[in-house]
Amino acid sequence: MKFIFDSNTWQEIFGSIGKNKTRTAITVVGVLWGIFIYIALAGAAKGLDNGFERAFESTAMNSMFVWAQSTSMPYEGFKTGRSLQLKLDDVNTLKNRIPEIQYIAPRNAKGVFGGSQAAVVRGQKSGTAPVYGDFPIYTKIATKKIYDGGRFINDEDIEQARKVVVIGERTEKELFEEGENPIGEFVRVDNIYFQIVGVHKYVPGGGFEGDTDMYIPYSTYKKLYNTGENVDWLTIAAYDDADVIQAEKDVKAVLKSIHRVNPDDERAIGAFNLGEIFNRITGFAKGLTFLSLIVGIATILAGVISIGNILLISVKERTKELGVRRALGATPREVRNLILLESVFLTVVSGIMGIVLGAFVLFCIDAATQGTDFPYTNPTLPISYVLGALGIMVVLGTLIGLIPAQRAVSIKPIDALREE
């Protein structure tokens, strides 16, 4: 340990490095490039993963949305092009026949997929907004952030078909003065009075959530718009350990069976599987991280080998000097440690420079994507991963340094002194 803190040792190391400035600089760049690639690619992949999670932070990642379309194949006497309609009874059937389903919420909406939105009026102020008919279980799949003092739809609202509404943040600003409490106040939704029980907060990039959406009890929606047992679409969440792709196939198969659709008809039932997309994004991010690790290690190894080559050349050029050291009493261990320390020093310096450069690039990427709709945020890498990569570099630098170190130790003092 005393050897490491000896000023003479470091003078010799810096002197050796100074004699081969260009060669050393090229080698350092080669080593730092490896850890830079690893940090930049792995951090970028993590940013993509984080961005997707943020975009759908209010929605369960293992969820899907299923709706009825029209048939593309004849079946059991029915012609092609028959329009299908999901029913409320489909919910219980799916729940009973598909054990992978954790939550299922039937939903109806006006002004979401075309058509006019609902008119909402308070006093002399008015506006329009999409209106959803929902069950309380919907919040198990897509969390709604409700401002303090308010709430979402509950079971009693459903049972009694209450005329209550949860309005959006922007709708509140359009209908109420600043500082005015909307909870308990009444608004007209398509000429029917509803009492406001909550205001949901708008989260930028929050998946499917809008800042004007209004939510009323499903039973109330059914009476207001005379939808009967019809359901516009189903929002379904599978268990965490379930195969969401297979769950989607099972849901479609059951719905085709209920509505007498050809099992091979791929157009009859539409679906958007958020879980499948999330798995693909996660898999891509993991693959990119693994690729960055392989490429980074390969580049680091190439750079470390070049450090070994430089030290071999350095040892050859310093043959006489090393011979003098041996003749004056330097032990083989001291000579070996000198070469190893130089190798580790170059490796560590290169690694730190690569880490700083990689962190700077990730910072620039993060700054460039702030405030955009692109699903990308916080491209970072755990400190344990960074330290692990640096540790690998040190180990490789030590191992590769053993070659020139052993070459230096093998020099006989008498032979070195004779060399011209």
C-alpha cells in the first residue's frame, strides 16, 4: 500500500505516459468509448421504458380493451357484414370462463369515438365534454386522481342510478370561478341536472385520460341515453402472472361463441392489448441493454488489450531503466506492481471519462425530450450498473497488465545493462 502512495512511483508512471502521449490518448479513447457506449445505450433504453410507464401510469399494464365490430365470414346462417353488439351479460360470462381475468369493466361513452359530445351547462356558462358511463371497478384498472374533497362513482350511485358526475379539470375551470368549490354544485348534462361529486386531475401524457372527460354511473348513463344492455367496449385487466396475449385470444374466443361468430373471423372482435405492447417495449429495452453490455464489454476489452500493448512497448523501451532498478535492489514484486499500477491507472481514468461523457449525453437527451409528447423520460442507469462496469474494467486492466508486468520482471539486470 505504501508503494501506491509513493510520489516517486507516480512520477515514473506519468513520465512513462508522457513519453507516448499520442499512443496513450488513442488507447484511453478506445477504453472510454466502450463504457460510454454501454451507459448511453442502456440509459437510452431505460428512458424509453420509463417513458412508456409514465404515458400509461394511470392504466394497468396488463390490460386490454375489447369491442365489437362486424363479421367478415358467414356463420350458422348469418351473412357476412353482420354488426355485433356487446351486452352487459357478456361480463359475467367472460369472468366465469376465463380465470386469468382479474377485473373487467363494461363502459359506454358519448363523444369519444365520433358523434357529438355532451352539452354541459352551469348558469350562463356552457361547454361540451365526452361523458362516460362507468362502474366503480373501472378505477381498479385505470386509476383516477381525484382532487381532495371529491370522489369517483361508487356502488350506491350504481344501485340507485344517482345523477352524480365527476367532471374534468378543464371543465371545472370553464364553469367555475377561481377558488370556487365545485363539489356539491349542480350542472346540466344534456339538459339533466347532475350533482358534482368529484373533479379528476389531468395528468399530461397520462395514457387515455383527458382533461374534460366526465364520468357518471353506468346505470344512469343507460337511462339517460336509452342504451339498454348494450356495452360500447370492455376494459379488462389480467392477473400479473397471466399471459395477456393468450388472455386476449380467450376473450375473443368466448365473445365469438356468445355472439355466434365464426371462430376464424379475425375482424368481428376488435382489441387493443396494452399488456402486449408493454411487453414488447420492455423486451426491446432489455434487449438494447443487453446489446449495449455486449458491445461495451467488447469495446472495453479491445481498449484494455491496447493498453497492454502500449505497456509492452513501454517495457521494451525502458529495458535499461528497469535493469538499473533491479541492479539497485528493486525486487521483482516492486517492478511488477509498477507496471500493474500504470495499467490500472490508465483503465480507471478511461472509465471515469467514459462515465462522465455517457452521463452528459443522457442529460442532453433528457433535456431534449422534456415537455414533448414523445414517450421518453429520465434516461438513467442504476449506479450499481455503472460501478459494476467500472469494476469489470479494473479487473480487465489488472489482468492485461500482468503480461507486460511479467515481461518486466523477466528482464535480467546484467542483460538490461548491456543493451544499447
